[in-house]
Amino acid sequence: MSLHPMYARPRDLEQASQLLASLSSGAVIIAGGQEIMPFINYGVMMPDVYVDIGGIKALKGVNVNDDEVSIGALTVHRDIQSTEDIVERLPLLAYAAQQIGGGWQVHNRGTIGGNIVSMHPLYDIAPALLALDADVELLSDKGLQRMSLLQLQNDSSHGLGSSSILTKILVKTMLPNVLWGYYKLKNSAGAYGSANAAAVIQMDGEKIKSIRIVIGAVSETSVVISKALDGYLGGAYTLEIGRAIEKVCIDAIDEPLSDQQGDGVWRKAMAGIAARRATEMALSNLTTSSIKR
Ligand SMILES: Cc1cc2nc3c(=O)[nH]c(=O)nc-3n(C[C@H](O)[C@H](O)[C@H](O)COP(=O)(O)OP(=O)(O)OC[C@H]3O[C@@H](n4cnc5c(N)ncnc54)[C@H](O)[C@@H]3O)c2cc1C
């Protein structure tokens, strides 16, 4: 820890990774600064060096390779909502980014990489990306490494934010027959969610072929529910099945959070409601036209 931290703005990934390797744990990466600046301003965090990655071109932009969308870690929420390739290929992600609170400043400066690395339980991006089974790419002194976002969420040894950089997010294009929904239960407009749910459903005619639900904002990390829903595959969606899905999702929450967004017992119950509403939103055939650009 230093009383006079230094500021560095590496030109490219090579320079950034060399710098981070030489600083060990004394560095703190800054992207949009929306989350980390308050910690710095209040003196809660005093690293040796702030490493501003904002000038690294390789971390910017959205590209499509075959059926995979690659999203640079510095892509801001506004661009997630408006970039054609994301709106058309990953409408669930575009819609979830649209639900982020905090107004224009947050949407124009907050990055998808910063949102993921923060691992904040109330954030909207992780549930959507987990529902889409996304991968992430990390750069550390060991080189580039690709892993699933789920694996990253369960692994605290990644060193992101100090010794390693999240470079991109990789997501398979959603197939045209995949239905999706995202429901954010919140106390007021622009607030964090008390219970968030992302649903991805594939139908075979009237029958449910696959279903994956992710609950956010209720536990310390997002909860992915898929195997537990296998019993509802092969049948048509009915209100009874909706209620059963609700119960499965409630039962999947072990230690619900209690904070300004609500008491844990209520949040656990609301996880079920959010899951059912996201499911019904998906089944109502929500299309990209619902995404305001
Ligand atoms: C008022 C307000 C309301 C908000 N409401 C919501 C909301 O409703 N839903 C929601 O999802 N989000 C919300 N956010 C969060 C916002 O969406 C940002 O995504 C979030 O602040 C982090 O993004 P950032 O780019 O600002 O990250 P920073 O603050 O720059 O960094 C955050 C953390 O990630 C690390 N980091 C950043 N980028 C990388 C990288 N590429 N590699 C390695 N480490 C990295 C940093 O070291 C730091 O630890 C809100 C923020 C504010 C200020």
C-alpha cells in the first residue's frame, strides 16, 4: 500500500501484462471507474499503481466469428444495448444491459468487463451471460486462458483486477428458435434488483425442449438452474408447470441476501416469482423490437 499511488495507462495488452506482472498485487485496474472510483475517492483502496486500461484498443469492439460473438471487455453498456450484432444475435444480453440503473453516466462509462469482474450480486450482466453459457478470456503472466463464466464465478484465484485482465466475453449466437426473458424485480425505477431472473427456453412445437434459468440479486453469486428443471421437458407450458418451476427456483436458493433491496426470506420467495415471469416473458415470444436503442 502506498500513500501516493502512481497512475499508469498502458498502450497495449503486452505493456499492460508486463506492468501487472512486475507489480504483483500492488496494482488496481481501472476501466469505466464507475465502481472503483468511489473506493479510491474515499481512501478505502490505496494501491501502489492505478492501471488505467481505457486506452487499450484490443479490449474494445464487438466481432462475430462464425457463430460466436466476441465482446471486448471495455464495451460500455450503451453499446451492448445498441450494437447491431448484439441486439440481433444476443437480444437477452442487450435487454439485460438496458435494465441497468444509474442513468446515462453509468450506461455510457460502465463496461461489461468491469461489471463482470466486480462480481456484484445485484448486477444484471452475469445472470444474462450465464443463461447464455458464456465464456470469458483472461490474460495473466501465464498467457491467455479461456474458461466459462460459471467457472470464473466459482474460482476466486483468477487475480482479475490486479494481476490479470479480462480481455473479452465470448457467446454463441442465440438460435432463432431460442426464446428468452429477463425479469428484474425492483423497488423503484433505476434501482438494483431485489430478484433478477434470466430464462432461455427452446421449444419443439408446443413442447418445452430445454430450459435454463439464472437467478441474480438473491444470493452472493448468480444461481444457474437447469438440471433441476429436466422434469418439465417434453410437455407444454401450463400454469401448474409455471408454479412448479417457481418452486424449483425458490428451493435452489440456499442463503438469500438481506440488504436495502429487501429481507432474505422475501427475496427467496421473489426468486420464484422472477423466474416464472422471465419464463412467461420468453414464452410470449419477446423479440428484438422490445429493445430500445
Ligand atoms: C449509480 C450506479 C448504479 C448502477 N446500477 C447498476 C445496475 O442496476 N445493474 C448493473 O448491472 N450495474 C449497475 N451499476 C454498475 C455499472 O454497471 C458498472 O458496470 C460497474 O460500475 C463496473 O464497471 P466499470 O467499467 O465502471 O468498472 P471499474 O469501476 O473500472 O472496475 C470495477 C472492478 O473491475 C476491475 N476491472 C474492470 N475491468 C477489468 C478488466 N477488463 N480486467 C480485469 N479487471 C477489471 C477493476 O479493477 C475493479 O475491481 C451501477 C453503477 C452505478 C455507479
